Amino acid sequence: MTILDELKFDKNDLIPVVIQDNNTKDVLMVAWMNKESINLTISNGYMYYWSRSRSKIWKKGETSNQTQKLVELRIDCDKDSLLALVEQNGVACHTGTKSCFFETIQNNKFVRNQDIITSPETLYNK
Amino acid sequence: MTILDELKFDKNDLIPVVIQDNNTKDVLMVAWMNKESINLTISNGYMYYWSRSRSKIWKKGETSNQTQKLVELRIDCDKDSLLALVEQNGVACHTGTKSCFFETIQNNKFVRNQDIITSPETLYNK
């Protein structure tokens, strides 16, 4: 029995996690974890997620090297969502922006709020 | 046709939203929205959510007066999660803490990281 048994996973045994840059406090992304990926994250000190599209665990940055070092893992009052404070190596988004939340909804349009720092080609075609 | 048609809602027609304090950058909570609650939020300028436990739309603070004024609404690269920057009136959590993420997972324990600012009795028994 571990404390993770108190978490409320959804019907797919997943829990959403908000990833926040520990230095800038930017919200970088939202991902999903199952119990195994939480255990891997805690034991290795780097973020692991459950990929809903590929149905497998992945270590953030395993291909792109844009890893996320865990600083602190928090749980909310309902115990059904997580917040991870991380040290982001490079950029969080596969499109090359620091944060995945690079568009603002404004006047019925998506307006870019961040520049691309590293091109996707650089991130994935090494 | 509005831009909200491009959002990817889940099987329950919901999308998760991260709520971040626009001043302190604290992550306050995670909630869920349907299209109607997003429209209400945009048109009224205050956060409205879908309550999964009560199966209804609610305005944050409708009982407690701890409202959240929308500053900016962002969407992520996959268009399946939202980030709302808000001006929080008082506290976000029904337990009386500023943020719902008031516990840290540490050494297989939940460790409180915030004090209660306003008692739940004060928030709900006016």
C-alpha cells in the first residue's frame, strides 16, 4: 500500500497532470499519468507520462532530449489532478515553443503568444 | 461556426482547464468546461465550469463569492486542454487555501504546503 492508492484515477486509470516551470512559473503543458508513470517519475526524478494516442508510457524528452526534471509533485484537494513543478531542458512543446499553450483565444481567433525557439526538425531529426 | 468548434472535447464533451493566478502565477486548480461554459466565460468575463459531480454548469464563486475574473484564455498545441489566467477574488479552494494544490507528495506522504486563509465556514455559511 502506497499513498498513490489514495489518488482518484479516471475510468482509464489516468490522472491529469499540469506541468509548471519551476523557475518562470509558466504552465508548460497538460499530460496524463497512470500509477506506473507516477512511480517511474518519483523514482527516477524525471517526468514520465502515459501517451493516450500510443497507449504506452513515455519519458518526456526520450527522443527530443527536452527532458523535465521533477522538483515537486503536488496533488489537489479532490485528489484527482496533479501539479508537477519541473526544470525544463529546452522547450516543452513538440512544435518548438517553450510552452504548449502558445495560442490565445481572442475575438474568435487563435492568436500566437510565443515564438518558436527550436525548430521541430532540430528537435526530432538528429 | 465559431473557433470553439476546433477544440477537442472528450467523450463527455468536456475539456480540462488549468486555472493560473495572473499575478502570482500560482496554479490554482484544474476544472472542466463544456462549450457552453466556455461561451459563458468569454461573454461574461468570469470563469464558468462544468461540474462533473452535479452535472451542471456553475459560476466559480456563485456561493462563496470567490470569483475568478478572466484575463486570458489559452489553448494548447493539441487543442485538448485550456489555460485560463485569472484574477482570483480571495481563495480558489473550497478548503480555504489559495490553491487547490496544497499538498505535496513527499516520501510517501501528503505534506501540506499552504495555510488555510479563510475558513470553509466563512466561505459557505454566510
